[in-house]
Amino acid sequence: MKNRYLLVLMASACLSVASLTVDAQNIMPFGDSITAFGAAPQSSYRYWLYADLTNAGFSGFNFVGNQNGVAGGAPANSWPLQHYEGGGGDDSITTADGVGLAQSAVGYSPDVVLLELGANDPQNGITPGQSETNLEQIIQTFASANSGVIVLIATPPRDANQPHANIAREDAIIGKVVHTEKKAGVNVLLVSLAGYNPHNDTSDGTHPNVKGEQYIAKQFFNALKKAKVF
């Protein structure tokens, strides 16, 4: 009886491990400098997300996009899946820029989009209505190319270099966009970065230090599990 119990446990463990391996998933980190940056001593949140996924035993995924590596210099850690879309070295990328980028980004056939845009809109003269329309257009571009796409859209991280009202404005806009796109039939999930503390989690008041990168990665990791991507 004891041997039989051990066999059952071993079989269950094997099934659990096997369930972590899925058909290939193309994950596209798509965002501004928060997505792009990660020069040493940082590595970008994408590195830590890759580590979270692989350490949890997940496989069968790729990070895709037009950009590779990190902006601002070499990262402290390298990893095999460094691609992303957006940011580059430009701190001021907006949702308006994202509309254009999405047109070509769909060519990478993402199954999941980690969308992190909007924080730079207020200081670039983009109105709330324009931000909302731009984000909806970005999401619809991906959904039109792949009706099964999953979009995880993050609220903008708190920023010591911007008025809190700017970040609160984008929070509200993103909430409205999620509601609208869900009603339109798109699989959209809100990822809250409200716990990001610019005094403890950044290197310059805006861009994440290692602790901030790990925090952002964990929020996306939890959202990927919630969305049952794996």
C-alpha cells in the first residue's frame, strides 16, 4: 500500500511538471523607458520576469519585438529572450508613438502583449481623450491581427519627477480602456503598479532600480498566471 501511495505521488508530480510546458507563446513587452531601460546595475524588468517564469518551471515562451537588450548600456544580467517593442533610448515615448509602433509590432505575432504606456502623455501635450483613444487603438491593432491575443495593461508607475495628478489621470484612463476593450470582446487584464515606490524602487525617481524591476516583473508574472497563459 505504501509503495502504491508513493507511485501515485510520483505520477502526480510528473503531471504537475508536464503541465507547465505549453505550446509556444510569443510574449511582447511593449512600452516606454520603464520597459526599455536596464543598464547595470539593473537588468530591466524583462530579465526578472524571464527568471520568474523559468524558476517556476514554465517553458515554451519567447519574448518578441523589434528592440533587443536594454537601453542606456549593458545590463547587469543577460538572458536569452531580450526582445521587446517600444522604448529604446527615448524617455518621452507616448501612446501616440505606440499607435504607430503597433502597426509593425503585430508582425511578430504576439500571443500576449505586456502594455506599459501613458506616463509620458501629459507632459507631451496629449489630452486624456487622446490617450484613451490611442490605447484603445493599440489594443485593437493587436486584437484585429489575433482575436485570441491577451493584453496585460499596466497602470503607470509612481514617478517622483511628475505631479501625482498626471499619474492619477493615466490610472483613470487605463481603467476606462480596460472596461471598453473587455466589452468589445478583447481579453484585457489590468496590472496595477500602484505599489511601486519612486523613493525606494527607482534609480532616479522614475526608472526602476533592481528592487523596482523585480516588483514590476512580479506583477506581470502574477497577471500571466491569472490570465492562464501557462
